[in-house]
Amino acid sequence: MSKAKTVGLSLLLDLLLPALLGAAATLGFAPFGYYGLTFLALVGLIALWWPATTGRGAWRGFVFGLAHFGTGIYWTFVSTYYYGGAPLPMAIGLVCLLTVYMSLYPAFVGALAGFTRRLPRTLWAIVVLPGAWLLAELVRSWVMTGFPWLSLGYSLIDAPVTSLAPIGGVYFLGVLMMISAGIVTLLFAGSLAARAIAVVLIALTPLGLWYTPPAMEWTRPDGEPISVDVVQGNFDQAIKWQRDTFPTTLERYRSMTERSNADLVVWPEVAIPAPANQVEPYLADITQLAGKRDQTVLAGVLVHEGADAPYYNAVLALGAGEGRYYKRHLVPFGEYFPVPDFVKSWLDGIDMRYSSFGFGADDQSLIDVRGVKLGLSICFEDAFGYEIAKALPQAGVLVNVTNDGWFAGTTAAAQHLEIARMRALEAGRPMLRAANTGISAIIDYDGRVRERTPEFEVANIESQVQPRTGLTPYMRIGDTPLWITGFLLTGLSLLAGLLLNRRPRKAS
């Protein structure tokens, strides 16, 4: 082969195809929902890894990740630059660093693919690669408090496999998707025996899904439905904290609450952009207004308990209900900065806004509304199944309040709604979701969106919600079996690769 053809083939296989597949994989997630494209992208990626060496496999996985995460989480630039106040070069650099970091995970899987390519291909495709991918996604959900956005399983929220989510959770769905991609790859590229195994596994798949219990089997209705009103105030992040907007904010949430006769009214995250102690008369007015109608209002607000105490991102129960919830899982480099004080001083010097909130306790009491316990989460806390599990089995209804206005005009709001749907499905509980600029929604226990608001409009949703009781298998056991499986399979794969690579290849 000529040098020009060699360079051209290398460019195609090492750069163009991995990038194209990475971008195509993003189309399986909200707001697009073409999960078939994500699946085909994985098949293509495994095919690219099939002949690759360790270095080449890592590179192809890395390029795949750059395109996938670059097109999937580009919206972090909007919050960093337009609303976070970072200088343009810094904003671009931070987003690029995050994308590069996220791409290291598929690069790791690709490196292991090349390192273990002397293993039997059937084992390689349906055990080694899925095990490594599973471990990579779990580690990504944990490092630096975790950033599990675009985990494979989320793309399957509308696929005919959702009955598996209450059993094993989103990472279980993801590893099954990877196994399925490996099976299809074997069908086209494997030996005759590998193809026969692939055919058998494909034939057994419908049977397995047929015998999987539906989501309704794991939890059951509990008591009477409660009436709810999810409020979307719609204050653009650019004006939300401006002094001139503050009176309008107070009046809008008061008037929308006054018009509601629901048992429970839910405001978005930090609906009132001020510490609670600075708006005590207003909150007392809302408490009195709701109390007269035996109504509970969940108000998103900041709480500052004293001069030496931190600020908390909180939800207060006003009116008939009692209690409060402090956000437990803070956003690194968003709500707290795990950096030395001199770095914070430097950020002050360039006028870059940053926050430093306090962490809420794990054992917070649940807010009660007419005998129904509520499982609260704020913002991206709903991206973590174990955070939702802390309120179960006591909670009959889940509530998530958020402010996706930080990412206005991007795909982030739709992706966040997709994540919330997965949490409702995993828990077997309905979820009320109040977002400042949208998308607010009422999600049923099976992950289906029953009602939703348009984005960037003042809106509300009034409905009835049926509390549920019981625990799904996933909420009982969590991700621990997956962690064990991921570590075990990856460790054994590395050991097998070491042993095989020490053996000299047979002369051809």
C-alpha cells in the first residue's frame, strides 16, 4: 500500500470515523432520542477497536469521547461564560478541559480493548469491553463527587427495555447496551462459532424481556392521591439576581400560589433570590396564605443560619407543612470550590463569580404533606440514584427543584429531564419537577412524562399525584453489585492480557 493510502486510511480510522461515531452517539440522548444511533455508534466503535493495538485503541476511544462529550455537554460553556462571568479564554479552556477529562474514560476502555485483543473474541466483545465500560461509567459518577451525564443507559429511557431499570438502574442498562453492541459486532466480524453464539443470544433476548416484570410490579399505590401545582416562574438567569427584578419575582410567586387550591405547591430552586432571613416578612405572608387553605408550599430559597455559618441551597416547607431540606450533593466548581484560598482570592481579583455553599446532612427528616412523605432533591442531585435512595422507602412522592436557566437555549434542560425520568423509573415513584425556566414536569412512576411545560414561559401544572410504597430491587441493592462486577471483570481482563502478552506470538 502506498504511503498516501496508508496516511488516508489512518486518518479515516483514527480520526474521522471515531469522531463521527462519537457525535452520532449523542443523538440517542434528549432532546433527540434516536437511541438506535447510539447503539450503532457503539457497534462501530467496537469494530474500530477490533484490530487496534493498545495505543491505537486508546486514541480511537479518546477521539470518540471528544466528539461525544463535546457535542453532548457543550452547554457548560453557557453557564461558565455568559452567567459565571469567566473571561472567554478561561471559559473555553474549562469546557475543553472537562471534555478532555470525560474522554479519558472511553480512552481507557479502548486501551484495554487493544491490550486484551489476543483473548477469544466472543469473551472480548461481550465480557471484557462491557465490564470495562461499566467500571468507567461508575468511576465517572464518583470522581470529584461525580459527573454521570450522558451515561449510556439514559438514552434508553424510551426504548422497550425500561422494565430493566427498576432492577439494575441506569448503569445496568448501559452495560447491557454495550453487551448487545458486542454481540452484533460478533455477528458481522466474528468467527463461525462466535456468530453462532451471537445468533443464539439475539434469539434469547426477546424471551428475557418477556419475562422481566413491568415497573408496576415493584411498587404499589399508597393512600389517596394529593393535588399538586408545579410552578414555573421563568426568570432569565441574566436578570434573576438583579435588584429591579426582585419585586416582580416576589409578586409572581405569590400571585401564582394564591391562585392555586392544590394541597402542594412546588416552586423552583432558589425561586426567591435572597437569603431567607432577608425576606422573613414575605415568607411569613406565604405561610399564612397557604396555612389558611391547609396548603403546603415548597419554596426554594437560600438559608444563612448565622454569621459564621455557610449558606445553604434549601427548600422550605411553608403553610400546613413543616420542615426544610438542605442540598447535600453540591456541584464542584459551581456551588463549592475545592481549591486553596489563594485561588479563590485570584478569582475575586478577576471578578469571576463563584459560590461556596454548605453541605446538607444525609439524615434530614422528610417533609410531610397530608401524611405523604416527600423525597426532595435539588438541581443535579437527581443525577445520582443513591441520593434518591436516601429518602426511600418512606417517601411516597419524589420532588426535584432546579434552575436550568443556567443553560438557556441548549440541550441541557432536555437531558436533565431525561435523567429525572430515569430516577422516577428506578425508584418506582412519581416525581414533581419544578424548573425556573423549564422544563417543569410531572413524571409518573414508570418514567413517563404525564405533563410538562414549555421552556421560557411563565407556566404551571395542576394535577393529582398518586403516592406509592415499596422498594424496587435497584433501590434495595444500589450499584454495589455493579461496582464489584466492573472491578472483577476489568481486573481479570488486565491479568489475562498480561499473561497472553508475555507469550511470544507464533511465527507465521
